[in-house]
Amino acid sequence: MEKNRLFKKITPLLKIDSAVIEFEKLNFKKINVNKVWHIEQLIGYDAIILDASNLEFARYFINTIRSHHNTEYYLKPLFIYKPHPLLDIDLHNMYDGEYTSEKDLPEMKQIVWDIFLKTTEIEDVLSLSYEAQIIKRVLNYFYTRGINEIYCTKSTFSNYGYVYPMLNAILKEDGESKGLDLLEWAEQEGLITGKFHERIYLCNKCSGGFLSFREVCPSCHSSDSNTEDLVHHFPCAYIGPMSDFEDQYENELNCPKCNKNLRHIGVDYDKPSVIHHCNQCKADFQDLLVHAKCICCGVDTEVQFLIPKKVKKYEIMKKGKLAAISGILASESQKIIPNMIRFDTFKIMLQHEIYKVKYYKESALLLSGIHLNNLYELQQKIGRHAYDRLIHDLLTEVKNMLKSIDLVSIDNDDTLFITVLDADIQETNDILLKIKTLFTVLIYDNFKKFEVDIKVATIDITTDNNIEDYIKLLKKEL
Amino acid sequence: MQDYLDNLITYIFNIGTDRFVRVFWFFIIFEGVRYYIIDMFVLLCWKIKGYFQRDKFVVAKKSLWKEQPLISIIIPGKNEGEHIYKLAISLKEQTYQNFEIIVIDDGSDDLTPIIGANLKNLGYINMFIRNEVRGGKASAANLGMRYAKGKYIIHLDADCSYDRDAIENILIPFYRYENIGAVGGNVQVRNYDKSICTRLQAIEYANSISIGRIVNSELGILRIISGAFGAFRRDILDRLGSWDIGPGLDGDITVKIRKLGYRIKFAPDAVCQTSVPDTFTKLKKQRLRWDKSLIRFRVRKHKDVMFPNKNFRFSNFFSFAENITYNLILNAKWYVYIMDIIFNITSMIQIVFGLNIIIYTISNILKYILFSMFRSRKNAPITYFIPYLPLMVIYYGYFLRIVRTRAYLQEIFFRASYDDSWNPQKSSKYAKLLRI
Ligand SMILES: [Zn+2]
Ligand SMILES: [Zn+2]
Ligand SMILES: [Zn+2]
């Protein structure tokens, strides 16, 4: 994923400065612009005083230590010295105070001790999912600082236009806008609670938020078009664009049909509408499409395919604070579709069905699969959000066509699995064909004639093979 | 009643030729000659000619398919969204496919704009232009024309449906005959089984359109192309600036094309089905509007074709004279006839009216059966309509005639068509001022 960063990275110089202030058993390491440092060299110092007069350097330094995965660095107390006036805008809450002179040291000492005490409470849990790990780092930081709110600030340094302290710094390499999903996840887990702040739209390819909205021609998507009023001349019923009436030589409007002068709008003529003319493909049309061009990756999409996101201001809940201390009890992350059985649950239920069939030998059990072979191409076109909605709609359609005892689920590879009880293969194949046709038509009609490639197959479940073997077997058939 | 029937029968058996002519002069002189003898003769000629020139038809069809010109189908209308959807999809079934569909939404206030935009996005129609402010049927059609790219223009109504070969068949006459300016399609009643009113109209359409227009077309006096289905040469429409303000714009454009010296043909095998008013009240309203246009366009706007001038053409004169004679003058003459019967044959009046109904019914049945041979496509078997034929005496003779009289009087004395809500006020006001 190529990215057009809006800030420059500073390559650290190699000289090391070792100015250290000692105060009541605490040592504060002073870091200056141009004086080079290496992150390991910060070990052993209790706190840092950063000369923040150079905005770029300060930003780089703060982001670097705060995004480090080791608590030793990212929780280290940090004070700034001679701050640049613009510093606070996007580094809000990322440092612990300002150092102006030695008289500030007693207060700073108190802050450092508070952080130390809280840091000792923090439990590092390693076996967490990726989302959980990142959120835990954010929560850890805020817990040690005694801050209860995670506020966002507008910033051009974020590729979606907003910065959350800590989160954006940590996510830089993985795509900052993922942070919004992470926060949403944390909210679902009850760790934080959000209040609506703003709605934003993101590029469906790179999740960038710097978009240029333009009206484009519906046939060739060029934004090179002219707009004209349509003019209706009442006496002769002629109607055409304004340019039909314009006289090259005289500055007046003449009707091309009856040669009369247009005199007074509303009396002998009016303008019932407007029409656009594309200068590229020469099409005339009224329905300008609105397209958004992503400044970061250059992709040009219809606005309906942008990803809508809510930017919220969050408050950390009790569970969130506990999570910092004890680790997070997170739900396993998986494709979750409302009202649908998750794939792991499906596997358990299928296993159960197989046992029943084996022991009671009274009902036949079939396992059908529907593989949407090239659906990922559509995902690239319409974006994750619209895609998830589509999957949901498709699954709902399938459910409606089946008996209520039949189970449906989808794995991460766009394969739908269906268990069919007490039906013969022929009957089942008929239903599968119906589903296949329905999907093809639905997708074709709704997504600009996208031709989805669908494979269907059914296997008979008789013996007590391993459930994974059945799934493998079915996938081979598809 | 028994007495009445006895009297009637006695009267019939004792009536001599002189007496018959004296009492039924109106029927014999006008309707008999024009609508039976001439029609029958022309239809026979048409059939025979068609048989001997069928190779020319084949050649015409071949040259159409060889050239395959682009056709612009324009569909103007207000609040026609749901119809447009059905129509656009059914047009995909046409045998002739090289066409673009341009839909003009004339200030709809329902879901039409959304439906139209969707149909365009899905590729069912090529262009959807909407006027936020209504401009009337003529301006809507003209707007479609402004953006049409085809060599021929086909004007359709959104609420009609078309036979699979209708587009192909309406185009063939352009290749079959010389100097054709426009071709009219055959309009049939789709909802003929809805009510008595629609059944009677189905019979009327079968007579006056399916048969009447073959005759007029053969005689070279066809003077109207239904808005529901008409094909035009695009260059001619451009020359004329397309349509002028209606109502009656279908007739008006035809006259303007004739005035340029082009011929108008009727294509009986280009069939379109339309829904007609299903109650007499609605029908009355529709016909008042249509009939007013005879005065407005024939008698006022295009009166010049009646007089010798540089644009004079005998066929145009004949077409007009025939139209005015058979509609305006005969309508007046009929009242003279009624007066004649009431005042001069007072004693026998009941008998004469009874006989009148019998004669008209018999002639209608005969005519209907005879002419059925010339209708290539029928919407229902002949026997379906026969029971309703006696009612046609009342429908034609009284209902339509009275509506027509009222329309003529309103238009002659009050220029009522200019106040018709069919056109927006802004256009009507101007039309009245300019006397067009
Ligand atoms: Zn274009
Ligand atoms: Zn004009
Ligand atoms: Zn992008």
C-alpha cells in the first residue's frame, strides 16, 4: 500500500548528548534537537525532558517512543521544554507536562511517581489478539496518566484527518484509519463508550480521508463538462440549451425555431431544467455522478462506495481501566454477521448433527457449499463496508430459501456452507441452482453488471470423518 | 309493444324505394357512400395491390435491414414512471434493435425521476431528461428531439405496449414508398374487456383506425398519426422545428409534414395496444379535447390548405375537405336531418327511429364482419364484439355526435382549448395570443 505521507521523517544524527538533571533520586534525561539519541539509550532514565522547539523533531521523537511496544518506553514520563506553538494540536495528551525551569521539578517529580505507581499495576498479557494488544497499549497509557477521555483532534498529519493520541502513533505503519475500527471494537467490548463527534468518508482502497469530490459524466467519468440552462420558448414549444438561443453577433436571445426574440422570463420563456454536456465523450445528461478522488492513492470512486465512518470522542469505562490492569477478555475475532451463525459455531453444530445421524441412523445429512469465486474483485471495487452488507443480504436470501432447521454460515474465503437434513441430492441441487441464479442476478443488477463466478457442490455425510475433512472435501469439489 | 312491432314490420314491407330514400337520405347519401362503398372498394384495391406488389415489400424490408439506421425512440410524459419501466423492458424484445430510448419527464411529481434515473443507470434507456417545471407535451417531445441522434424518430406513449415487430413494421414504409415523411402505427384497444365503454371504443378503433386509416392512407388523405405510435423522418422534423403546442399536436405535425409535400402512410401491421377511458365521463372529457382540435387546427391554423396559394396541393385540400365535411358539416347536417324527420314525418317518427336502429345495426354487423378480413391482427374474435354492435348506433349516432357538437361550439365561440389544463397555463396563454 503506497502512501503519500504528509510529514517528513528525520534521520537521527549519530552524536549523543548526555545532559541529565537529577532531582530527588529521579534522573531526567534532556533531549535536544540535533543531539542524537538512540531509543535504547533511554533505558535507566526515569523521565525525559524534550526540547520541543523544533516541531518536526518533537513530533518524531514523541511518536517514536509512544509507539514503541515496550512499556519501558511508551509509558515513560515525558516533559517538554520550549514547546513550538503548534505542538499541542496533534500531540495532545502525548506528554506529561512542560518544563520551564528548575522550579517545576517538584511538581514533575510528583507526576513521575504517580505514573510509576500506576505502571506497576499494569499487567502485560501477551496472548492477546492484535486488536486487543493495540487497544491495551492505549488503555495502559491513559490509565497511567489518569486520563479518562480519548479525544480526537483535527489534523492533516493523519491520513483520515483526525488524530487520536497514542492510537495514531501506534498504527502509523498499519494504516491509521484502522484505529476507528479498533475503537469501535473496544466500544463493543464495553471498554470505552463513545459520543458522536463527526461523520467522515474514507477511500475504499486505502482508507484515506483526503478526498476530492467532483461531479463527473455518467458515461466516461470525466469531470470536464459544461452546465447549461434548458430554455423553453412558449409560443412555439421549442426547448433546448441556452446556447441554442444565443446570437453570436448580437447580444440577444433568439429562438432557433421561430426566430423570435426572447423577451421576459416567465412570460414568453422559462428555464425548466439544466443539462450538462461532457466535453470528452460529448454525452448530454442530467444525472451528474459525484465521484471522490483519493488524494493518497488516486482511486476515483462513486461516493456511494466510500466507507462512512463515525469519529467519536471516547470515555474510558471501568472495564477499560480494569483491562489495563488485568488484560482484556476479548471475544474471538471472526467474521460476524448479524443473525448468522459464526463459522466456528457452525462447525460445532455440524459435528453434533453428524453424531445424531450416525447413532440414530434415521435422517440423511448433506453438506452443500456455494463458493463465490471472484467476489473479492467486487470487494476491491465497492469497499469493505458495502461488501459486508452484500454478504449479509446474500445470506439472508439463502436463509429464506431453506428450511428453518438447515444451518448456514460463511467462512473467511467467501464460501457459504449449508447443512441440509432429510432431503435428496436432486432436491438440494435444485435449490442450489436457484440460489446461484438469484445471486448472479442480484449482483449483476446491483453492482453495475458485475458477473460473479459461482460454484456449487454437495456432499453426502455418512461416516464419522473428521469435520475438517468434510469441509476440505467439499471445498475440493467447488 | 306488439302493436309497435307489427307497425314496424308492416312499414318495412311496404316501404318503396322513394320512401326509403326520403326517410334515410342521410344514411344513404353520406354514410353509405363514404363508409361502405368507398371503403370497401379501396380495401379491395389495397389487398389486390398488396398481393401483386409483395416483392416490393420484401425489397423494402431487406433494405431496412441492410441499412439498419439508428432510430431515436422518444417517450415524453408526466408521472409515467411505472409505465416507462415496463415499456423500456418490453422494447428489449423488439425485432429491430438499433435504437436509442430518450425519456422526457415533464415535471412529474411522483417517483418518475427516481425510476427514470435508475433505468438509465441500468442501461434500459439511453437518456433521461427531466423538466422540473412542466412545459406541456409538445415541448417535452421537442426536448427529446433536441437530443435525438437517430435518422428516424419514433414517438411512443409510455402507457402503451407494442407488438414485437412493431418498430420494424413502422419503418418499412419509409423504404417501400417514395417521399414518405411520416408513418402512423395501428392503435388497438388493450383494455377492451374492461367495460361496455371500452368495448365500444375497441369497435370504434377497429373501424376508424385499423380500417379507416388504411383507406385514408390509400386515398392519400391520411391526416393524423397517433401520438401513441408514429415514426417520422428526422430531417423533416428538424426543418419544422418539431411539434407545436397542442392539444391536437399529432394532427398538426402531420399537416405540417403534408404541407412540405411529403406523404404520410399508415402501417396496419405496426401494432400498438393502448388503454382507453373506461367510463363514459372520462371518454367525454378526452373526446371534447380531441374534437376541439379540429376547429383549432384544421379550421383556424391550417385553413390555408383550403385556398389556392403557393403551397397548394390537391391531396391536402382533399384531405381537409373530407375531414371537415365528414366531421364539421355532416355533424351540422345531421341536426337538419333530425329536424326534417321530426317535422316532416312526424306521424311515423317512432317507426322511423326503430327502423333507423335496425338499419344501422345490420350495416354495422355486415361492415364489421366484412372488414374483419382486412384487419391483420385482432385483439379478440369477431364474435366477441358482435353482441355489442347494436349499441354502436347509440354510441356513434348519439353519444359521440353530441360530444362533438359541444366541443365544436365551445371552440368556435370560446376558443376553449386554450384553457385546457392539458397544457400548462404559461403556454396556453401565449398560444391564444398568437392565435395558433
Ligand atoms: Zn463523458
Ligand atoms: Zn420560438
Ligand atoms: Zn485511497
